[in-house]
Amino acid sequence: MINDRRYDTDDPRHVVACVYDADGGVEVVRLRDLPLETRYPNASEVLEAVVRAKDPSRATRPIVIPSHPPLFAS
């Protein structure tokens, strides 16, 4: 289990992912919305992927949605 210690143990956000042994590596079941693969070579790489995904410096700016529909060429 990969836990987010910012949350109490009874908070559903506490558990981030479950990692299971599999043939030739580990399988991951995501319990939070993170961009994780389903298989990794080992549990350490899963933890590194979670840390990278939660890194605020990797956040992107919001995509601007135009307030008017595009004009159609006639």
C-alpha cells in the first residue's frame, strides 16, 4: 500500500495505490486519480512515480477555453 500521510488513516484519500507482486515485477491498482502505469519493475519505481505525479512543480497552467464558439467558414 502507498499511503498519503497528509491525511488521517480513516480518510479515503489516505490510500493512494495498492502494489501487488506479479511475474517479473509488480502490478498497481490506483485508488486516486494519478497518472500511473499498471505494471512496474519494482515497488520503488511505483513510489517514485507517485512522488513525481504529486510534485507541484510539474503542474501545468490551465487550458484557456474560449468564451465564444469558433466562427464557421462559409
